Amino acid sequence: MGFYEEALLDQHFLARGRIGRLLVEVLAIDSVPVGFGIDENTALVVDEGRGRVMGASGMVVVDGRQARRSSSTRGTGLRVSLAGTGDAVDLRTLEVSAGAGKVPVPVTGSAVPLPEDPFARFAFLHLLRDLAASPEAEATFRLGTATLVIREAPGFAASMRAAEGGVQGVPLGFSAGPFLVDVLPGG
């Protein structure tokens, strides 16, 4: 649609489990190295180099500018963040700033339950929530022809407006990141 040419845009993102296709597209040699996955009933309002997430859910920022590509669909070091409603995104640095009134997501003692398919409906959102609330900092998936590794990056933080009330049972205004994501050969 040409609204914002500095990044790939994908819609219905978390609801339809589209993280896999955005990761692969950002890794593509001839592609834009930045992607925004905007969920249903959610918008990114852009004004003077900053974006603000508005609506019911959130937006995933995939930054491949520093990724190390090993092929046209594989690489390491993608930076991924989830910006929740009310959060701001600096469109130059891709840093996410938590919106006013947010509090840290408490870490519980529970292990991360890995979804069978990280690309299923809302599975990626639940995975990020579970990683944020767990002392564990990494999840690995063997997916046939690829291995997907998601781990908390230096500077990781997770925040929320309230423990309940967000989409699909996640905290209201949930945001988390940055994560480092690797898409490796083999499964």
C-alpha cells in the first residue's frame, strides 16, 4: 500500500501466527531488513519518526539490519520486540518505549510450556508472555527443515498495564523485548 516503505508490514499478525513468514522475508537478501507485524484491531500511528501502538493487541518489530545471513531464508541475530498498546517505537532505532502507567511483568517460578507449533494462532504471543514470566530465557523449536531459537537479549524487559484483560489471556498492554531470534538450518 506504500504507507511506510522503510519496513515490511504484515496484518492480523499474532492472531494468524505470521511470525515465520516475516522472519524469513526480513532475512531475504533482496528484501527490506525491517518488518512490522501489526495484530488485529491494532494500528501503528506514525508521526515525525515515532510510531505509537494503538488498539486491542500489539505489534511485533523484527529488525534484521544486524542479522548474519547464512542463506536466503536462514540467519542469526534478528532482534524482535513486541510493542503493546500505548507503547512508542522509534522508527530510526526500532527501540520500543513502554507506555505510561506500565509495570514490570512478574517473573514466576514456572517453566515455559512450548507450543507444538510456534506459528499457530496466537502461539507466538503466548510464547513471549511465557518467556517474560519465566526464569527461563530461551526456547528452541525443531521444525522439519529449520531450527528456531528465541532468547531474551541484553536489556530485555517485559511490561503490562494490568495482569488481566489483554487479548487471548495475556496481560493488558503486554510488551516484551528485545529477543534475539535465529533461524538455523536443520530440524
